Amino acid sequence: MSTLWIDVTSFIRWTRPPVGIIRVEQELIKWAISNLETVRFFEYDDLSREFRSIDQPEVLSSIAHQSAGRATPATGSPVVINNAHWLIRPRSSEIKRIIRDLARAYYRFFLIFINAAYHPRIHRLKTIFSSSQKTLLVHPFKENDRIFCAGMTWEYASINDAINLIKKSVKLSYYGFCHDLAPIKFPHLCVVDGDHFSAYLSALSRSADHLFCISQSTENDYKCFLQAMKIASPTTSIVTEGSEIYQGEICLSQPLKSLIDSQYILFVSTMERRKNHECIYKSILYLLENGYENLPKFVFVGMRGWGLNDLFSDFHLNPQIKDRILILSEISDGELSALYRHTLFTVYPSFYEGWGLPIAESLNYGKMAIVSSTSSMPEVGGDLVDYVHPYDIIGWANRIGFYLDNRDELAHRENRIRERYQMNSWHNFCEQVFQHLKELPQCK
């Protein structure tokens, strides 16, 4: 019987609560553990080109660690950076991560040395030697196995060439995910280099037997990319992500209890340039200049990413937004669920998305959302949300102001969402993905 191997490289290295792609990986892994008998997990090392089998308890430990949150208002220390609040996570976690990474580095160096000296079958793993790349590939795969990668594989992009090389001597099937093409379409807004991502996606397309796309928009972008690169397309299918977050008991700190008892507008996203936090900041300034003195708080939930140093400098220096923007980093799933339940409405002004999970999450909690009119986001919101172009600052300010002034209309829109929105559960998403994997023909 063939074994399904799931790549957990980016997942087990993630040391924070799950967001975006990590959330997708987590749900797929949890479902596979609960429902599949012949599933195993592996980690790929980009330096040694080794595929290392990962035990299920280590994977489960990562799931529990990520979902719990490690720097919440209950355990972290809220500090005020002038006009913005930032929750600092405990430094002991960083020390543990550094020690773990150093241990892995020493282990990988040891394997490279042993392989070069003796070429043994370490841990009974099969090996392949590439004379062109002077690299010994160590892997646990056997004939007719299936490899499934759903994470941030561009961070260890040689995996595509490595799998392609293994497939020359071992009959394997390789399945992957195309989450979005942001680094190619908007390289100036992404930390990932566009040329690197283009090379990665080209290699993935040549190696994979099938790719899952998370929206029609993403599939369209992907096929346009293949056409431009003159690459034959693997088969593709569209799968819709789930949107529920947390079902268990919620324990809130006193600061969060006080927050959810107040009025606030929620923006859930990693804080990076592509997500367009500057749009909301400028909308706040526009509203203030036009007489909205009693604005609610704007709560930004997400870890700090790339390209926002100037914006954070404005937060620090601009007295107009004192106490108007609250930034929460690395909160637990339970706390995020509570924030969704009690917000007035949500905003999502991103320039480009492969899907737009926070939009679906907002609708799942019956909350009105104002979102960007670009890329995949109209697929998520349908006719249940309001759309504004991400460059239209005044348009965003006017929509926000409208719902602050017209609470009856806001309540009407919430009722409409509760009556009409059809949530896609993570269970259904995972079931759809793994059913596809079961039905797909194996091997090219």
C-alpha cells in the first residue's frame, strides 16, 4: 500500500499562532491524523537536501503550541509605544527556538559529513546521488508513495528539483498548492523576491502532478503565469478554505475583557505592506479632519511583518491617533474568536489576495466587512460585504463613517449575513482536498 507523505517543513518551524498558509497546513494535518491510516510526515532541509521523517507526536506538539498563543494580553506584557500598543512575547520562547535551530544545524552538518565520507543508508533511508549537483539526497520514500506539500515551499525551493530527481528512480506522485502569485504580481509589496518566486513556481509546475488553487482568481493568475513562461500546466483544482476558528472555552484577560466591552473595528492580518494598513490609518485621519471625534478604537491583530517602518514611525509621532489604534500580536485562537464576535465590523483593504481568509472569518461570525474590490476577495464576500478599491482612501473613510452613523443599517446587514452566509468548514475543506488526492491518477 502506498503512503501519503505530508510536508511539515514550514509548519513545525513556525513558532507563533497560525495565520494564512500555516492555518491551512494545520487544518490539513489535523484532519489527516484523525482520518487517514497511511499518512506520514517529513521535513526537508534545503542545505543538506535531506528528507527527514517527522514523528506524529512532534507534529501534534507544534499544533498545540501554535493554537494556544504565546503572547496574549493574559501572559504578555502590554507596553505603550507612544500612540500604539504592542504586546511583547516572552523572550524565553525565542531562546528555545534558537537552541532548537542550532541543534538542527549541527545535526544536518553531521549528516552531510557522514554522507560524504561513507555514503551509508542512514536510518535505513534510501539515497540518490546527483553527480550534476554533487548532492546526496536522503529520503524515506518508496515506490508509489505520494508527496503532498501545502506550505511555504518557496522558502526551501530546491525541494522541487530534489523531488524531480528522486522521481527519476522511484515512482512517486507529487501534489502541491498554489496559494497566490503576490511576489510575481506585486514584487514591491512582498518580502519574497519576485524572480526567486517565479523560478520556484516554474520548478513546482514542472515537478508536480497536480496543484490545488485556493480561488478561481488564483487559478487564473497561475495559468496566465504558465502561458507567459511557456510551461505546460499540471492539472489543477479549486478548493475553498474553511473559516471557523475556535469552538472551545474562552478565557480572557482583563484587558481583553475591557476591550470587547467597548466599541472597536477589527482588522486581522499580518502587518505588512501588501495588507495596506496605511489605508486604514489615513482613513482615520480623514475622518478626524471631518468631525468624527468619537471614533471607536481600530484593533489591528497580527504579527509585525515587512515594510512598515515608516507607518510605525507615524504611529509613534502623530498625536492625532493617540489611543485610537490598538495592535495585538500573537493572540490565541480563543481570543481571536472573541474579538470577531464583539467587533462593530471588520475592514480588509489588502491590495491582493489568493483568497482572503479574514473576510470569510468575519462573515462566519455574522459581522459586516468592508473589503478590497480586487483579486479573489469578491469571491469570498459575494454580495454580503461592501467593496472599496484599495487606493481609494476617501472611499474607505466614507464607508467606515457610514456604518458608524447608521447602526440600523449595520444591524440589517448583519442579519442578512446570518441568514444567507454559507460557511465552509475546515472539515469540508480538508475532506475535499484529500478526496481529490485519493481520486487523482498517480504519477506522470
